[in-house]
Amino acid sequence: MMRGRLREGALLFPGISWLFVFFAAPLAIIFVVSLGQRDAYGGAVLDKGLSFANYLRALEPSFLPTVANSLKYATATTLLAIGISYPIAYWISRHGGRRKGLLLILVMLPFWTSWVIRTYAWMIILRDNGVLNGVLQATGITHDPLILLNTDFAVVLGMTYGFLPFSILPLYVSIDRVDVSVVAAARDLYSSPGQAFRHVTLPLTMPGVIAASLLTFIPAIGDFVTPDILGGAQTTTIAKVIQSLFLSARDWPFGAALGFLLILATVIGTVSTLRILRAEVIG
């Protein structure tokens, strides 16, 4: 019994150590910095006493529109990514055949390019004299260039493209685990293809949908590169505010407080969702 526990502890130790060094310890540092005060150079001063003044400032109603924008972009990105990823993952799983590995590599291929470069590529595509407007005008669909860049549409489009692999991969795993004979049994019981999908395939792949939603929503709500490049200066998100506080405004304690609250809200939301998922799956 004792040897078994020691072996289990030895197996868990690397993972726990990794989480402590790269998650718990930095999070603790951020929390301590958030309790300090801003000095003349923008850093954090801790010897004047610790307080929650930065958190009270972060909870002011003036930040509600910024938080709402972040939630709007992240939610729209998640829904759009799931809607696009599910058919792709389903086709790879059911019709990929021997090419499944190659198709999955193609899905992950964008990760081999810098996120910033890919975002700038979308800026070239969406600007007034860009590729998309050029095609629309050349085909006679529009006569004047459409305003696509520096809009909510551009932000959601860029974020959806960037986080699409985060949705496809867990959905593929979930769909690939569904036994085809179960769907065939539903069809034998006179279910239409749509009914078999709604009542068999979709419920069985719901854990994958939840996982894909979390893996898309969490990085989307913390993305500041895409809203900054494709949304312009008028686009405000909580991640952009935090980035500005650290790099431009030089207010590290307040930026740390906003960052800690964002991480805390994300962790609480994720744990709550996983508990609901566990209750649905295990019962």
C-alpha cells in the first residue's frame, strides 16, 4: 500500500512541480504586486503597506463596457469556431481514412507561423485596398471598398481563424470515439440523418464541444494582439487595458490587479463548467 502511494506521488511530482513553478508561483507574484502602490517610475512599491485599493478601482463601473467587449468578442469567437470546427472534425473523423494524420497536420500547420504575422496577414486582406476588397470590386459585387478593417467583424474573424485549431482537435477526438454502430442502430430504428445526429452523435460528443469551447474561450478573452491590430485604437478589451497598463501607462500594481481578476474569473468559470460537465457525463 505504502509503495503504491509512493509510486503515485512520484508520478504526480513532475506535473505538480510544473504547475507550481509556472502557474502558482507567478500568480502569487502577480497578487503581491497588485497589493502594492505605483512608484514614480511605474513599478510596484510594497514597503508602504499592502491594500486592496487597486481591486476596488478595478471593480469600478467604468470598466464594465470594456469587460462586456471582451466577453462579446470571446463568445462570438467561440460560437463561430465551434460552428466551423464541428463539420471539419466530423469529416476528418468519418471520411479522412488513411489521410487523417495528414489532415490533422494541416489543421495544426498555422501554429508553425507567428501569431503576429498571421494577424498582420489578415490586415492586408481586409484593408480598403486589400485582397478581399480587390476581389469584390473586380467581380463587380461592390463598386466602392467595404470598411472591413478596424471593425468588430475583423476582430472576430481574426480571432476565429487563430483559435480554430483549438476547436477542431478536441472535437475530432470526441467524434472519433463515437462508435459508428450506435449511429447505424439509430438509422435502423427509422431515424433520419438529422435525428440520428441530434439524439445520438451530438449528445455523445458534447464533452468534446465543452472542451473545445473552453480551449477557445479562455485564450480568446485574453487575446490583445488581434483586437489591437484588426480592431484599431477604438477597440477596447480587458486584455488590451492590461497590456497598456504594463507597457504604456506604467502602472504595474493596477495592471496586476486587473490581470489577477481576469485569471480568477477564468479559473472559476472553467472549474464550474467542468463540474457541470462531470455531472452530466458521470451522473
